[in-house]
Amino acid sequence: MTSWLLLATADAVTGAATGSPEGGLFDLDATLPLMAVQVVLLTFILNALFFRPVGQAVEEREGYVTTSRAEAKQKLAQAERLAADLSEQLREARQDVQNLIVEAEQEADKLYREALAAAQAESIAVREQARSQIESEKQQALASLKAEADRLGALIVDRLLAA
């Protein structure tokens, strides 16, 4: 590589010293291979120092994004399953509560009917007892009135016969 460099500088010095005019549009001397070597060398250096670490960082970031996306999809699927399970549990709980309410209403209705039947039976028994008591008092009053009427009738007859 240094030989090319020396050749290129020697040609440039000898060409300037001889006074020969430089080339026209394209000058094909040692600078073309030197530039090619520099480009290749710069490509290797940039690849080693810059492109490879940046590429690795980009690949690591891409891997992280890919794994994060996969984890997010799994967590989303898990959250959807949990939401479905919770909604199913909520539906079952509502159904259970409705069943309990229906059973409680039926039990309350049954207790109401039993209490109503007991109250009616008790009122009938009290009414019958009162009727029989009234009937016995009526009989006693009639017997008492009949006895009083017989006594008064006998008293009137005795007074009328005595007069």
C-alpha cells in the first residue's frame, strides 16, 4: 500500500516538474487504485466501528420489540380470558341471586299464607266461642226472663185472686 502511495506521489511530482499537462477529463494514474483502497478500507473500518454495533443495537431493539409484542399479545389474550370468566361468573351470580330472590318470595308467601290461615282459624274459633257464650247467656237470660215472667204472672194472679 505504501508503494502505491509512493508511486502516486512520485508521478505527481515528476509530472509537475516536467511540465507535462495533466490529463483531460479522466486521469488514470495511481490515485484511482489508491481511492479504491481507501474506500474499501474506510468501508471495513466503518463497518467494524459503526455499522456492526448499530446493526446489533437495531437487531436487539427489534428482538425486544418482537418479544414485547408477543408478551403483550399473550397478556391481552389472558386479560380477555379473565374478562370472559368474570363475566360468566357475574352472570351465574346474578342467576343465583335471582333464584334466591324467587325462593325468598315463595317462602315469604308461604309464611304469609300460613299466618293468614292460622289467624283465620283463630278468629273463627274466637267467633264460635263468642257465639256459644252469647247463646248460653241468651239461654240464661231467656230462662231468667221466663222465670221472672212466671213469678210476675203468679204474683199478678195471686193479687187478683186475693182481691
